[in-house]
Amino acid sequence: MDRKSWLLKDLRHCWHPYTQMSTLATEPPMLIDRAEGLFLFDAEGNRYYDAISSWWCVVHGHGAPGIREAVTRQMERLDHVLFAGVTHEPAVRLASRLAAIAPEGLSRVFFSDNGSTAVEVALKMSLQCRRNLGREERTGFVCLDHGYHGDTTGCMSVSGVDAFLRAFRPILFPSRRVPAPYCYRCPVGKTYPECGIGCVDALGDALREGGDAITAVILEPLLLGAGGMIVYPPEYLSRAAAIARGHGAHLILDEVATGFGRTGTMFACEQAGVSPDFLCLSKGLTGGTMPLAATLTTAEVYNSFLGSPDSGKTFYHGHTYTANPVGCAAALASLDLFEEGRLVEHVARLAPRLAEGVRELAGLPLVGDVRGIGMVAALELVSDKETKEPLPGTAPVLREIRLEGLRRGLFLRPLGNVVYLFLPQAVTREALDDILDRFQGVLKSVLKR
């Protein structure tokens, strides 16, 4: 069947996420045929750098042989089995390795399917832990107004990106939102580092006001992804952790996007010296090859769920594919590749080059802010540089940037008014230079028209 026939079938039956489907009639979706290394290939053989890691999860590039071989071997031995009262070697090995590389104290691992479920598990564990300990009054959560933690109901309830929440507010539970540490649009009107991280005071205020009703604070460490690729100082995270602990609140860190070397350390929270009560992982866990997620927590939380069968303390939560053996095998192979290629150190070495490359675009028209961390770099576009009036996310120039990217062999997907690179951690220096050259060409071509 040819490309046109596949696209007609797509338009007849498929419903794409985060996509206004009426626009696909005039601008059909890309038909991707295969992927290899850093590249996606469409049905006509055109090649594109996967510059956003296929929604932030591709770590080693596409088709990493080590992962492919591990998945094949596991499929031949054990493809799937329920994980309720049953175990298997890949899950045990993976849980042990995650506990070994995680921040101190995170010794227990609960597997699920994706980033949303990893966070949902943490929210429910925090709530039930309080109940199990006789603290039923602790039911509230504190989150950031630019935070994003997934699309299930609990996750949306502790997120702050209005466009994602607007239609679903009737089914969301209330949470306390505080201003994000958004340096370009500082909520306290100051400049870092002279600000003294004054924006964190709002978190303390929310916890004082919530008192014993607050069970947990949830944050994305150092990088707010879907909220606009907002990068914030490690000092905010370290102080936020101390404030949460001081008020007896659990700290949930959502490292679904930032984990596995993305920011230059295995987990972003390491840069702030913070070890949370819950660590949520997915995306890069399997190198972007298989759906898998993990929620890590402490022995203290785990022990609160122990009791007799009729104690009511059992964690009644699970997923059909919890700890799927094939997914666990992929994750184990991915961790092997991290060690063999010293990928975390590799990202730390290349990060300054990526930052330098995008900083060169700061003077272009409409570019209000340039920011980044690790293998992430972002440009926030504004209508007016002096007032920082945001460019509407529907502005035609954003579509032009995406299309010009395709013409120059870059697969980009702007996030509102933010144009960004979210590169695979295994990108080489040569490829990084090529990507930056193309990215600069895209922005200079479009923004100077």
C-alpha cells in the first residue's frame, strides 16, 4: 500500500494525541517508516534527526543492538506473567539495580507502565501511607503552577498547565499551586542569583497554610518539561526539599523526563543533593523502546503497608503489564549501555557545546529567553522583547519553524511558544554540531523573514 493510502486510512480511523484532528485533512501526519540511530526515516526515504527524542524518551538512539537483542532473548523465554504474588528474574534484577543507582534511601520499587502511572502510584502511596499510620487528615498536595505530571486524573490534579486541564476540571481534586521558579518571568520580580531564591517562600507559605492537611509536595527537578522547558537553579530544589521535610510533607520528585542522564547526572535531583520520599521514572528507563515505569520509595513508606491480610493496609493498585519481563529486559540492557558508554559523563561533556550553540540565537527577533540543561535547550519566543509578551502558541511562525526544520532534516515539535531540542543522550559531538548548524539555520531563516 502506498503512502497516500496509509494516510487515508489514518484519517479514517486514528485519533492522535495533542493534535487538532481537523488540521490533518490539509496537513497530513508524517508517515514514519523506520528509525535508526539518531534518525527517523519517512515513507519516501527522507531522513530527519530525532531532535526531540520521540517525546523525550530515546536515550541511546533508535534500534540500539544491545536492547534489541535483550528483548529478543526475553521474548523467547518469558513474554509476560502477572506480577501479583509472582516474580521473575528480570524484575528482580531491575529493581535491585534501580535501588543501587537511585538517591540514598530509595530501596523499594513499584513497577507500572508509563510516566503518568508512575506519578499516580506515588500520589496514592503517599495518601495511603498516611491513612495506614492513622494520619487520615493528610490528604492535600502542593505543586507548581507550571508543573506537569501526566494525563491521568490524579496527575492532572497536581499539574498546572491550564491548556491540559481546562476540559477536565470537574473530575480533578483540588491542590495548592505555588509560583514556579521561572527565572525569565520571576514571580517575585527579581534576578538570579541576587534574588536569593525568594520564590521558594511561596512554597513555605502554602505548607504553613495547609498545615497537617498536606501529605506531599510534588516537583519536576531542575526542568519543568511540558510547562515550557523551564530550567531552574538547584538551590530552589534543595530549599524546597528542606521546607517540605520541615513541615512533615513527603517529597515526590517526577524524573520521568529528567532521569537517566538527561541533565548531566543520572538523576537531576543529585545536583541539589536531594533524596526524595518518592522518585518517579519512565521514558528513558527502557531507552524509549518499551512501555515501562517505576516508582521508588523508602523502607519507611513500604513498611507502613505491612499488616495482616485483613488489616486494610494492602496497596490495592496495579497494572496488567506491571513489571512486564520484556520491558524489564529492555531496561536492564539500557542500564548496561549507560555503563559501557559512560553516558552520564558524555552528556556532561557535551552540554556546554549545546548551550553555546543555542545562545548564539539570543539576538534573533522574537527570541526572549534561551535556557537549557544537559541535552535540553530551549528558546522562548515573545511578541515583544521588552515587555516579554509571550508569542501565542498558535502563531504561524511556530508552524513555519516546524516545517523549515523538516526541510533541513530536523524533526521538531514546538511546545506552545517554546522551540526546543531534547536530544538523545548518546548523540555524538559530530552529530551535535550538525544538529546545531541545522537548528541555527532554521531559526535564522524563519525569524528573519
